[in-house]
Amino acid sequence: MEVRFTLYDVIDDIERDSARVLARESLIALSAYLHGFKDELGELGAWLKPESPPFYEFNRWVADRLGRGLTEEGWVRSIVATEPDDSKRLHCFFELLHEFRYSKASRSAPDQDIKNLITSRRLESIYDVVDRIRIRPGMFLGECSLSALDAYLRGARDGARMAGEQLLKEKPEFSQFGEWIAQKFERNETDWRIQIEAFSGNAEEALAQFFLLLDQYRRAGM
């Protein structure tokens, strides 16, 4: 099933209110969000309308534009390697994408849409999404961090909504996970990401703690 929007429509919506959509205004969060969005559409048997020029051409264009020469490193790595200030990378991406889309020098190949293969097992809740990520978090998130995970999950929810679906209500509800952690560790903060990052040594440890605590939360709610 083809939805009525292109990838550029999704990105334009993010640019208008990136703080709300991504929670963390960073290039890695954007990349994780888009992965989550497209993956969830694929799981639901849906796909975006083909965009023009094709977004896959952006990788090579950015590499040439930034003088990287390494066309296989991808747009995220190209921008990260060129812009040292993390706070400016997301704005840099939007500027480059606008230039790519509207530049007369950009030649677009015929529209192509690489559709996700539909797996035999359809995801039902946010926990199904999390269980898929934990197998190979680096592959899904791009960066093993809670910020990337949070952005991916936001993208998955929005992708399901755009496809006219909604992830089923999970038990216990994921929305209460932060409050459960706050009670467990006697904290006032209820944002699960902020809490776990506060008592973790680094990003990878925080991600491991997330999976551990979420398993405890799910068992407690059964």
C-alpha cells in the first residue's frame, strides 16, 4: 500500500518542528527517526511515494559537495566529518538537502522506490519494535545510544500512524516506563532516557541498562 506522502514531506514536517518530533535536535536522532519511520511502514506493508530527486542520490551528492570523495560513507558520516559542532549538523543537513532538491546541477534518475520486504511476522506493539532493535541495535539506530533509540521509536509510531495504523496498546504501557523507573530509584524525573543516562557511564552502557530495566518492567506488569 502506497501512502500519500514522500520522504521529503516527512523531512519537511520534521524541519518545521524538529525539537518536538525528534526530542533531541541532532543529526543522529534524525537518521534514527527516519529509519524507524520507514521500517515500520515496511512492517505494515506500506511504502512512501517515490521522491524526486531520489534520496539515495543524496549520499553521492553530499560527498561531492563537501569534498569527501568517499561516496559510500553516507550522508550522516559526511556531515559529521565536515561539521565538528553537533548543534549545527542538523541545520547543515536541511540546508544541503534543500540545495540538493532544487539545484539545477542535480540530475535525477527515473523515480525508484525500494520497498521494504514484508516479514511474515507483523509487529503489534512498541515492545515488538524494541525486541527487533535489541538484536542488532547499531544496524537499526546508527548509533548505540538512548537518544537514537528514542528517535527511532518516535519514527516507528509516526510511520504506523501515516500508514493508517496504530501500534497496539502494550501491557504494561510503555508510556508508564519512566514513572516506574522513578519509583524504583526514588527520583523525581520521569523521562526514562534522562534517568537511565544519569546513572550510566556511557551511551552503550545506558542502552544495555534500558533493555535490562525494560525487561524488569514488563515482567512486573504481567
